[in-house]
Amino acid sequence: MIDLTADHAPEGGSLDVIAPGRSRWGKIRYVFGQSKSLTAGTILVGIFILIALFARFITTHDPSAVLVGDPLSGVSAEHWFGTDKVGSDVFSKTIAATALDLRITASAVVSALVAGVALGTIAGYYAGIVDLILLRLLEILQSIPTLLLAMMVVVAIGPGELNVVVVMAFIGMPYYARLVRAEILTKRTWEFAEAARMVGGSATRVAFRHLLPNSLSPVLAYASVNAAWVVLVTAALGFLGIGIEPGTAEWGSMIARGQTEIITGEWWVSVFPGLFVLTLTTGFYLLGDGVRDVMDPRSRK
């Protein structure tokens, strides 16, 4: 029998289904115990979030200051990551860049997710000509290589944090839209959706109140992968000198400024910000794998 009073059907990835009969904290512990990737990714990303939040207290020198030490001096007790060719403290700049890159990543991912989910829900629920038009537009956008598109748009509108966020969100949005569209198309005729329509639910309510909450599992898993991509592309734009304003502490631009010093032995200028990029993207990929493992019932034993 169909329960006409149910708000929405239970999704396989919800905590109630994954860990029934446990307290809230018991469910959380159970979920993390099911995936080592989820645990490792959460720890790595959590460390970077803490660094970003307390960056001003962690830095040992002014990140924008020059000649705080001898140019290109190595790792020491005074300068934990050494100094660059203008005598700036690499550790302080790397920590300051963490806050900037994470802020760009969070803003771009959230913006792309909200816009993509809204478009995907509309396209999937209404289908027909609406779906056809939106899908063709998304396919045109996705046909352009992402890094090339990001470079073209940033060069056109100019460097800056807000511009980079807008570009990253614009490029990432179609992937969320296609994921949600596919889920909505699959579930729009399921019994719980039909029941919501039978009791007088409007199209908007059925789509966003009933169907959407049960279609977010792949979106949440993809969000972490998208975050890793944003970190890498932001660093790539900074490396090319077309992302953030010159002089701003940003991982990609720091790697670019130190690339010639690697040949002469001053490796620390580029290596430490590069390690931060590598570690954060690894954390996001592990987090995405963990979310997928937990929310996909087929991956649970």
C-alpha cells in the first residue's frame, strides 16, 4: 500500500537506513567505520579547514612582507618553509593561501551545486522541450575543455577572487545538473511521487520537496570531486598568472614564482605549496570516494 502521508521515500544513503536503531552519534560512528576513505578524507579536509580558519594565528610573519629574511634562505627555525627570492616567508604565504584557495573552492562548489541542482530538477521533472533545450545548452558548454574555458573566461573578465569563483561555478554547474536530471527522470514515476501528486501536491512541491531529497546521493559524492577539481584549476590559473591578482598569496602563483629556483637547488619555494595542493586534492578525492561508498547501498556489505 502507498503511504500518502509520507513526505518522501527513504533513500538508501540516509543514516536511518544505513544505521537503524542507533543514536545520532552512534550512526555517525557507524558510517565512518564503513569507509576508511571517508575517515581519511574528512581528517585531511578538516585539517585544511582549521588551518584556513586560524591562518592569522598560525602565520609567523606577514605573508605580504618582503625581506623578512635573507632571499632564498633554506628551511630553518626562523623560516619553517624557507624564504623566496624577495625574502618573503614561504610558510606564512602558504598558510595564507590556504584560506584563499579554500574560500574560492567552497564558494564555487556551493554556487555550482545550487544552480545545477535547480536546473537539473526542472529539466528532469518537466522533461519534454524544457529538458531538450537545457540539455543541449549543457552539452555545448561541456564540449569545451574545462581548463581552456576557464582560461578564456578569466582572461576576458580579468583576474580576481570573485571572477575565479564565478568561472569555476559556471563550468561546474552542468555536471550537477546532469546528475540530478538523471535521478529525477528515473524517480519521477515512482510510487512516492505519484502519491504526492494524488494528494494534490503542486509540480514544484513534488519536484523539490519529494523527488529532489531522494536524488542527492550522487550529487554529494560528486561535490568532493568537484572541489578537488576547483583547487587544481585555481592553482593552474594562478600558475599561468591569470587567476588571482599578482602579489596575492596563492598556491599556483607561488609554485610559478619558484619553478626556476628548483633547478638551482632552492626547491622549497615551489615544493611546499605544491604539497599543499596535492594533499588537499587527495583529501577531497578520498572524501568523495567515502561518501559514494556509504551512500551507495550496493557498496555496503
